[in-house]
Amino acid sequence: CLGDDIKPGPKGFRLRAVDATVITGPGADGTEWRAHIRIDPQTGTFCSVELTDEHGGEGYGRHPVEPNEVVLGDRAYSTARGIYSVQNAGAKVVARLNPHTLRVCDADRKVIRLLTRSKKVPKTGAIEFNIVVPVPPEKKSKSHKPWSLAQAVAWIEARVVAARTRGGEIIWIITTLTPSQATALQLLELYRLRWQIEMLFKRLKSLLHLDNLPSRRGPTARSWMLASLLAAALAQKLVQPSGPLSPYG
């Protein structure tokens, strides 16, 4: 699914993708369970799973990230604390960025608004900006005022890559990979591989009926889900993966 001139991953790194899928029982009117899954997007197989109830939020810090990995994530994972946890593990991030929620700064550590640079994003190709991301303090203030940059516990050097879809929508990607490790166009190709985790969710639910719970809560539902995931893990051992499928041809 990648161009002939673009390698599937930066040299010396293993690719991983993380996301969570909602699982509900019969008659549910909202989220009841979440399966937080980490996969190898180049083979379409999963590496680790954690089950939580509806209170288990998504985040990089939930996954067993290993050194020399490039971890792909959607907008729920582009948080300062999450990116910082990946960096501390010796790994790199490629995630879709929400410019409305993540505070970013320039080299002088002054806040910048990425949306003001939207007009610079070309119709074809990509543009990138060097940024630093302040990591907020652990203790949350009861005040609704934003925390001061002077309270940042760390600063993460990163890049933002912006490109447009065929419909003109801007896609913002944040990464801690350096330009020598991945160009802007290579980063966009890498992020497309994140789709493989969505394909895995579909297989787990359509083929193994992961979401066909016999009850809504309690040990019965958890046992059902764990049994389905164990069956999927066994299937991965018995069947040679065919590789990733491309959503865009």
C-alpha cells in the first residue's frame, strides 16, 4: 500500500499502532467496555490488549511501549503527557494532532496557533513546522484558568506536518521523528498505516464476535471478551498474516 520510493518504516524502528474500541452488551445505551489494543500495522496482528470499563480513557501511557518503536495514534493520543511517556520509553510518536486542544510553542517557547497557518498548507504536498510541546504539571489546579508555561515539567521537541485531503480538509500530524528519520511525505504514508488497527477491530467483531456479549457487566462479559481475544491470538499463531490492506487503493 506504500509507494515504491517510500519504505514502510524508518530504518531501525519497529512500527506499532494503538487505539481503543468500544464494546457494549445487550440493551446498552452507552460505552461499557473498552479494549485498548496495540498492533503491528505491517502484519495486521495485535501485540497487546488491555480491557477496561467505560472509565478507562485512551492514552499512550496505557500501552507497553518499547524502545526503538514508532507508535501511531489518532487525535486522542496527541497529548503532551502521552507523547512524553513514549519519549521516556525511548520510542517515537506519529499521531494526528488536534490543533484546538494541544498547546504548542515555537523555539522561543512562545505559544503559537497552528490554525493561523492553515493558509500556508498547499493543495498538494505537505508543509511542516518545528515546534516544542510543554508537558503540564502532574497536579491539576481547581481553577479553570490554563496552567502557566513556567510550570511545565518538560519540553518535547517535535514537528508538525500538515497536508490536505482530496476534499480540502487539513490533516495535522505531530511526530518526534527527525527529518533525517522520516520526511514529511513519509510521515503521511506512515500515518495511513494506522488504518490497519481499524481493520483489526472489524475482524474481531465480525469474525470472532467480540462484541456479542452474553451479558452487559461482570465476570461473564469479561471472560467472554478474554476468550475471544485468546482465540484471535491463537489464530495469529496458526495463520500466516497476509500483510496490511490499503483503504485508498
